[in-house]
Amino acid sequence: MLIRSVKQQESSWNINGSNLIIMKKIGLFYSYNTKKTLKIADLIRHSFKEDEIDPVNVEEVTSEQLLSYDNIICGVPTWFDGELPNYWDEFVPDLEDMDLSGKNIAIFGLGDQKGYPENFLDGVGILGEILEEQGARLVGFTSTEGYTFERSKAVREDKFIGLAIDFENQGSMNKERITKWVEQLRSEFL
């Protein structure tokens, strides 16, 4: 058996005529101080092998940390009436100065589709737009089927631009949705 720890590089081997590709290390950026986002991030983190993913507290993140990963997962709840949380909002000026070309970024977001149907998951849409403007390739789009809301900045052509989590109304579906999403990311992260 061949085992190798990989940090920030893509590796491939040809073993007995078959190519084995190792995924680049993933940076998982979220707030360690938000209970629901932390729970989802933990489920995502434990869906990967320990040496595949690095958790990073977005409240203390630096540009250099974010730029050191080619595969990135961002956790962003939607606050108030469709806003980014303060810690992401305060990092936006840094993001706007970055070149994110070549970065694959997946976003998971939390929202309440019944309590805030007119801006469900807007935080994901706002962050996704900023990341794309800086050259990032968004991955991990998911179906809007099974959700009920009026509007969302996170929807593009009948898909969320990330994973939609609604603890308040569909908490029992979280694990299944995360499992499917992580499998999808395994094929979309190169």
C-alpha cells in the first residue's frame, strides 16, 4: 500500500498501469464562534480524511492563508435581512485585492427559508459574486428542489451556487445533503 501526505500540491502516480491522482489539500474557512455553522463545518470536515482538509477560523484569516489553498470551502450564514456576517464583511476588502484565478471555491450557507423567504441564503450569493469577480471558479452547485422561498441571491439557473442548509426547517436533512455535497466536491476539486 502506498501512502503519502500531500500539502498544497497535486500528485499523481502510475501504479501498475493506472493513474492515481491525489486531491490538493482543502482549506475550510468558517467562524469557530457560530454554533450552527460550526456544526456543519465539523460534519464537512469529518467527511474528508484528516490529511485532506485544514480548518481555518475566518475571523482570524489572512490573505496569505486563503491564497495558500487551491481548493477552498467557505462557510457563510446569512445574517439579518440578507447580509454577510461581520467577519466575512470585514474580509471583503482583502478579497477584492486578491487574484483568485485557479482557485476552486465551494460555499455552504445557512439560512431560514420560512423566516426570511425573500433573502434566503443571500450571504452565499454575495460572497460568491465577490469571489468570482476575483477570478475564482465556483464549484459545488446544488439543486433548489425541496426548498420553499421567494428570492435568493444564491440561485443561478435553478441551482444554489453552493450547499443550502436550513437548520430551523430542514435540520433532519443536513447529514444527507452534506454527504452528497462532499462526494460532488471530490469530483469537482482538482
